[in-house]
Amino acid sequence: MSYLTLAMAKGRTADQTIKLLETAEIHFPAFNKKSRKLIFYDETDSFKLVYVKAIDVPTYVEKGAADIGIVGKDNIAEAQADVYEMMDLRFGTCQFVLAGLPNTAVDSGKKLTVASKYPAVTKAYFQKKGIPMETIKLNGSVELAPLIGLSDVIVDIVETGTTLRENGLKVIDTIEAISTRLIVNKASFATKSERIHLFLEKLNRALEVRM
């Protein structure tokens, strides 16, 4: 029997993902997030775990390198991958927000410059609002951009809002709630349907235990 391949995001949600899998009685005994290894196998040789950067998980799943992915909604939205989003795993919760300096106007008709790690999400939001804009793609310290005049506003993910407040920024609008989601490759969902549904049932039961 072939493996069911699971792509798991590196980063802050990895520990919670492993705990959820263990609650579902799926164990990867060799897994260590500090290891340089990128592929792990479960005790029953039924699952192969591929440990990759979060932004790459939707691509692995869309292209069929993984049957299933567990990753934040922010990365799914940004990748715009053609996959099935099957479950909200209810951890890693935060929000996409539009933020800027106090009294920043975003509906004046003026073209805005927006800094973000998420240009696709940013573009979709402003298109929906009908507000003209251009995006500056940044990979870190997005909060700095309005402070030094690089952008008018930012689009970023926030958990508590502390970083925004400490840098004198405020939330202008909440774009979307984010949490860790489970996605499935469309072809795998057809060819490995029974095994994927069994896996989803195990995770659902594990989520009920954890609540």
C-alpha cells in the first residue's frame, strides 16, 4: 500500500499539529522539529510526513507531491492554490488586518501604497473595495513601512495587536479570520477517497477530545 503523504508547515503550529496527530493515534516517533530531516514515517508505515515551509504547503498539495496539507489559512489564501479546504483545525488563530497610522484615510480616492508579505491577499481585498493601490512586497518588519514613509498602510496578520500598538499603528479594518486548516489534493481526494475520509474522521474525533 502506498503512503498517504502529509505536508506539515514548519513554524509556530508544528507542535500543535503533532499533538493533534498523536491524539488521533498517528505517531511519527522520529519527528523532531530541530532535526535537519524533512521526511518522517509513522509507526504503521501508512503515513509519510513532509516537513516544509508554510508558504510551500499549498503548492506541494496542489501539485500532488502531498495528498494532504496542514497549514495556516494565510498561506492558503496567498498561494491561491487549486485544492480542497476540508477542515478548520481551530488553532493558530489570528487575523488579516489593514493597519496604519492614526487618522490614515483609505477611502479618499487617492491611490494607496500598501506594504505586505501577502500581495495576493492585499490585491484581492482592495479590488473588492474598489480602492486604487499598489503593493510593496516585504518579507519582514512590515510595521516599519508607514513609519518611514515607505507605504500609506500595511496588510498583515496579527494575533494580539501588541506589535502594532507598540509602533503607533492601529487596525483600520479586519479582513479575514485565520486559523490552521487542512487541505487536500483534488486528484488524491478521488483516488484515495476512503483513506482520506478515514484520516479526516480520526482528526475530527481528536478535535472533539481536545475541546
